[in-house]
Amino acid sequence: MTLLHIDSSADLAADSVTRTLTDLYATTWRAAHTNGTHHHRDLSADPVPPLTPAYTTLGRRVEREGFVPPDKVPALIENAAEEREWQLTLPLLTELRSADTVLLGVPMYNLSVPASLKAWIDRVTFPGAFTDPDSGESLLRGTRVVVLMARGGGYGHGAPLEHCDFQTPYLRAYFGRLGVAPDNLHLVAAELTRIDVLPQLAGLEHLAADSLSRARATVTELAAA
């Protein structure tokens, strides 16, 4: 069993709810899977470079060939810039393709996901990278994806700002289109995580505590499975 653990928060561990939750998941997972392999990638400390024209040119060339698998891509590379883009991309694809479980720590930044995570998403979404060349099915259909989210305010079901949550629907749609089976996609959110610094949230401390407690319980249950 292989766990790919990705953090995207710009906060230090002591200040980050998502890093605390992913650490709880990883610690629980390692205890339950003593022979498992745990890979950690910190997108804030080690950012994924943004795409360049060489990446998109190579990607379109691959698409015209019918979405060839990654091991066939080098034969389509035409220059040093494309080679550099492929060398930046291939390790990320390999990590994702080989993971049994993908664990993502995703704080809400400006109603959506951090730019560090979006850069990773843009790069790993390379044409044909997750398509079985024989069956045409997604290679990630059996991959378990656990997304641990944090929101400074309240964006859950029934909250006044529910319509401003572009984090949950985006991640659900993205991994769905990538081919992850609905039953294998788990999105867990801790709400009101900035209760200590936002005066307008005063009086909601009990709701914040309940939300974090539920998130921790769900994380522990998912990781032990």
C-alpha cells in the first residue's frame, strides 16, 4: 500500500489546520499499514513550476497522437524546452499513478484552492497520463482520494455563504473527471477555523469546536480503514 500525502497550505504546521489533519491521517494510516509506503510532498516548501508554452505544445502533440501513455511521450519531444517540461512533470505523474491513496491538505484561499495546489493539478493533468491505452478506462478509478479541507468561515450546507464555496465542487468535479470513482473520493471540511482571529465569528466557538472534532473523527476513521 502506498500513501501519497500532499500539503498545500502556506502556513507553518503549528498554524495550519489542514497540516494538522493530514498529519493525523498519515500517523493513523502508518499505524494501520505497517508495511505501507508513505510519500510526502509539500507544495508550499517545494512549489510545482507553472506551465510554459513548451508544456502546452507538447501536450497538444500528444493529444493528436491519441493520448499516448507516459513511456511513449519522450519519442514525441522535439526540443530542450519540452524535455525540461517533461522532466518536471513525469515524477509527479509517477507518484500519482503509483499511489493507492492520495491524501490532500487543502485550505480555502479566496473561496477556492491555493495556487500551489492548482499548479500541481495543472501539471499532472497531462493528456493520456491516467488513461489505460488498451481499455480507455481511467487508471485512477480504484485510487482512494481523501481531501482534508479547512475554511476560516462557514461555507457548509445551509450556511449563508454556502454559495461561495468554490473549493468543494471544484475538487469533486476535478477528481471525478480524472476518473476517481465517487465511492473512493472523500472530502472532509473543518469550518470556522479562524474563530480566534475574526471578530465577526465571535459566539460561534462551539460550532468551530464541533466542526473540528467531527473532522478529526472522520479522518481517523478513514485512515484506519
